[in-house]
Amino acid sequence: MFRIKASLSLLLALTLAAPASSFATEHYCIATAGGFGNGGTTFIATGFAVPSEGSCSPWAGFTKTADTVVLSTSGAGCLSSDGKVLTVSVSSIDPDFLGINTPGWDYIRLSRSSSKGSFTSGTDNGQFGGSADAISCTSSLENLPSSHD
């Protein structure tokens, strides 16, 4: 009986000590200028959730553009204090696509009419500029190929 309790205690301690991001399975996707596959770009963040009002959360993931280009992307997403505007500021890098030591910067602003619900419109002022929309992440968007430009 003591062994079972000790094992359960150890399992509980290891579970609580593991970083929360290791359990994050949600993806957050933002399409700009029509999104990937429609002539535009899609930003895919792994483990991102819209932060609470007046705070920011790290954004880490990848961006898909053109037919086969995948860039590494990181930055932050911040929700306004009234909960109506999500601002995502990211940098993306892919030496084969953008050039050596040449990151692409994007400043994405998504808005909604109230502090709850879906973001309905937005813009991207940056490398992959244009209109911006929060979209559902599909399995094809979430797929990170081992071979890409």
C-alpha cells in the first residue's frame, strides 16, 4: 500500500512540475491577404490562447506562404484592456525565402465589437500585409512538413 501511495505522489509531483506548454495542444491561426492556399499567408501559433484583458501571451509557431514556404515565427499577442482588440506582433525567418539575417516583421490587429466572441476583422501591417482574420486551424494548416522552402 505504501508503494502505491508513494508512486501516486511521485506521479502527481512530476505532473505538476511539468511546464504547462508541454500540454498545450491548441493552435491559433490568422490568415492575411486571403490566407495560405488562397494567395496569402497564414500564421499558426502552437499552444496559443487569447490572453486575458490587458495582458500578453507568447506567440510561437510557424507561418505558411506561397506554395511551399514555411517560416519560423515568434512574438507576442496582447489583448486590449477592454477585450476588443488583439494585437499580434511577430517576426518570421526563413533564410531561403527572405534572405540571410533578414526577418519579416508583422503587426496584426484583430478587432471585435464586444469583449467576448470571435474577432471579426483586422489588418496586417508588415511583411505579409493585407486584411487579417482569425480562422479555424485545419489539419493541413497544422501540418509542419519536414521539407519546405
